[in-house]
Amino acid sequence: MPNVAQTEKTDVVLIGAGIMSATLGALLRQLQPDWSITVFERLDAAAAESSDPWNNAGTGHSALCELNYSPQKPDGSVDIGKAVDINERFQVSRQFWAYAVENGILGDPSRFINPIPHVSFVHGAADVEYLRKRYEALARHPLFAGMEYIDSPDEFARRLPLMARGRDFSDPIALNWTDGGTDINFGSLTKELLAHIGATGGEIAFGNEVRNLSKQRDGSWKVTVRNTRTGRRRTLISKFVFVGAGGGALPLLQKSGIKEISGFAGFPVSGQFLRCTNPELVGRHEAKVYGKAAVGAPPMSVPHLDTRVINGKPGLLFGPYAGWTPKFLKDGSNADLFKSIKPGNLAPMLGVGVTELGLVKYLVTELMKSQAGRVYTMEEFIPRAESRDWELITAGQRVQTIRRKGAGGVLELGTAVIAAQDGTIAGLLGASPGASTCVTAMLDVLERCFPTEYASWTPKLKEMVPSLGVKLSENQALFGEVWDWTGKALQLTGTGAHAVVPAGA
């Protein structure tokens, strides 16, 4: 086939076939079914990078167990502000998914979401006291009602037999336990949302890499695409572009030339997990258990032992073990980081390099770990862990956002929506909690990029997300209603995915 560029027109271009693009496309399908949507993905499958189920922990981040969202302040009290905010945002995702199931956008919810307890775990007198204070601060809050505080070794052993076997309980332990957590297969969820977009007239083009973005005089965007298999080029003119390409978002937004991306940079962090599919061990653990992060560790490196339910089969993940590579994508290039350095973000990057020496030290330590060292680290959670039961897998690449601050820069946690002032292009930078708060992030994109249409869309949006514009933490009655509705629609009101084998069995 001749390598000839063709010019086409579309209303919306979504770059990247991950959970963010899939969510935005599905929302737009409900709001503007007459708009044409084209999705470009450089790989040959959907959700093959960060949204892949084995590339992330699938926690359904709602701050029930993640201790980095509820830090201890210098006076000893616990700050729950971020935990409440993240939980609020996850409730928005639950509502949209429930609506999508009830309206045929998504199929059987057990293919992408399953109930699983979320648990915080610490040991040592000082951390036990911190966890008690965390419980006291959260348990009285409407969004965290039902959380339990456990410091009994017997109860610990009953609920977490795999973690109890061989443990020296002379070292104090404590748990914050919440039964209302979930395990989410974002890969399956992404594929179903994209399938709906395709079934309703959208184009999903795999093996197509967006090479350039250029603004036209009329405000539209010229999108240059190359087929990775044939070399064939396509040129599209689109009224709106969303860059949901994970670690690939920063370079594409830089190519767009929008002033809003100036000063932003990325710091890539790779990771690995130990995976176990041994039925005997898997049967002794049914929970997502999060501990405390090492000093200097990035937020995605908080150690956790996770039950996963992928394609109906339970398994265990422990990690992550952080590493470093200059790639911005798992399937990226070693030149990614260096190509992203621009005059506008050099100072922020250098500033972070000076202030985050603890992070650099942590990454070097992680890179030097052997398999024996990784298993030794896991013994904090599983005292009798044996290497033969676990295989090492490579997780998804995470690119932490660096933002200009003063004359230097700051390494930011979480995700950030970057949108041009005229609303014709937007993208998402950052990592955790990422996918779990995808609906809130995409609603932010809609509000910022389509202010005129947003007002007319509000009734439909409230049908999809009944709590839109309301803080559930300040409306306990509404929270109770949407919690019951989403639990029923998503089939989360039953027991967990599999039975736990009692300790000693």
C-alpha cells in the first residue's frame, strides 16, 4: 500500500486505549451520541500498559487502606483530608459503573469488580498507636463507617492466616479492617468501555501511533498518525483531542505546544511484583493489605499483599519493588526521559533532583535487591514466605509529575489534568490513584473543555452520577442511597471471591 497521507475529519480524538480514554469516550457517547470518536492506540491491544490487570494492583483506591493518604502530623494527630477526598472521587466511579451496568454499557460486573476487604497493617508500638489514631479519625466519618480496629493476635490469625503463620506476636500488631473494599480489573473494564464505543459507531484503531499534534487557525487540531505495521500515514482534523496515553502523555502534550504544559516534567519509576498462583497459599489470604512506605519511597511503592481476581481466578501479588528506567512506557524507549527535557522544565527537574535525594537512595537500594532480598522484604507480611511459591513480574511504568514551583520544582503525587485555555485539547499526567478516580478526572475534563455544553449535559450527568456537585461526606443520606444502589448494581453485597482456609488447617 502506498505511504500516502489522507485527511479525515472527526469530532473527538482519544489518544491511548487505556481506562482514561475509554471512560471519556463512554461518557461522551451518553452525552453527545452524534459526535464522531476516533481512538488511537500504538500497541495492538487495549489496556496493554498501565490499565493491564497485572500491571497495577487493582485496589480501587478509596483510601480505606492506603496509609500515605492519611499521614501523621508533627503533633501526632492524623490528617484525613486527602483520604476523604480520594474516597469521594472513588464513589463517583462506582456510580458511573453502576449506571453503565444497568444501561447495557458494561456486562457482568464480576468480570471487572469484586468485593474484597481493604486492610491497613502495621507492627511496632509507635505505628500501632498511629493506626489507632487513624481509626479514631476515620471511623466516625460517614464514608469510612464500618472500619474496624484490630490488635488481637488471635483475631489477626483468624482473618489473615497466611500472614499469621510463623509470626512473632511479641512485636505488637494492628489492623484497620474494612469489608467494603473492592478488587478491580481495569483491563477488563477498559475493554468493555471501548467495545461500547466501537459498537456505537466509534473507531478504535490499534497499532496506530500519534506522531504529532498541531493547532490549526480555526482552533481545530491536525493529528498525524502512523500505522506501526504498514507505515501508512493518516492525517485527521479534530475539534477536540484528549491525550490519555499514560507515560506517553507528557511528550505528546509538549509536541502540541500549548503553554499550559510548560514547566511540567516527568520522573519515571518502574516496578515489579511477586505473584503467587499456588491454590494452597491463595486460599489462606483474602484481602488487600497495605503497610507503611519506606522513607523516601514514592507512593506507588507502598508495600502491599493483594488478592487479585483476574478472569475469575484469584491470585496474590506482593510488592511493588521499585526500579528505575528512562522509559515513560513499559513498551517505550530509553530516550523518553531525555527527549522530554525542554528549556521550560529543566529547572524544575534539577530542583527535584536536589530535594528528592531520599527517593534516589531508595531506588538504588531497590535496584540492588536479589530474589532472596525481595523474599526477605516480603517476610514482614508473610513470615514463612518461600521463593519457590512466587514469580517475579514486571509492573506498569509510572511517570510521577514534576511541576514548576518558584525557581525550582516539586515532585507531585496523584494525577493532574492539563487543559488548554480554549478547551480544544487536554491530557492527564501522573500516577496513583489514577484509574480508581478516572470518572472524576474525566468529568473535570468535560467541565473545563466544554463549559457551554456542560450546562446542558448536567441533567444527563446527574442521571449517571447522582451525587454530581454534592460532597457525599456532607450528605450522609445521599451517600447511603448511592452506596446501596451501586452495591446492588455491581453485585458487591455478597461475600468475597473465595473462602479463606483457617490458620493451621
